[in-house]
Amino acid sequence: MTEMKLQAPYLRGKQAAAYLGLGLSTFYRRIQEGVIPAGIKQTRKCVVWRRVDLDVYVERCASGGAA
């Protein structure tokens, strides 16, 4: 995955999981648990996550919050 794609303001599921260093199933499980915010549904089959929201999750984990 290129560095430019990771800097996009919106990421698809695979990109978001890679950005966080998680496997795809772990990423979706943490969404189900409410640890990672749910994505934004753009179309019937397209869900994206704001990189800013993912950065908040990373900051929370770095400060000792829920991982």
C-alpha cells in the first residue's frame, strides 16, 4: 500500500485496518465491541473511516486507554 493512500482523509476497511496495524477481522471485531468508531456508509456497499477518527483511537491507546 502506498504512503499516499494512507494519507487520504477517508480509508476503506482494509486500509483502515492496515493503518492501525490490525488484521481485518480484529478491526471489525473492535468496531462491534465499540472500541473503534463505526464507519461512514457512503453507498450500500461502501463504508469508509475518517483518518482523524482512527488517529483519536491510536492516541487513546497510546495514553493507556482501551485498546
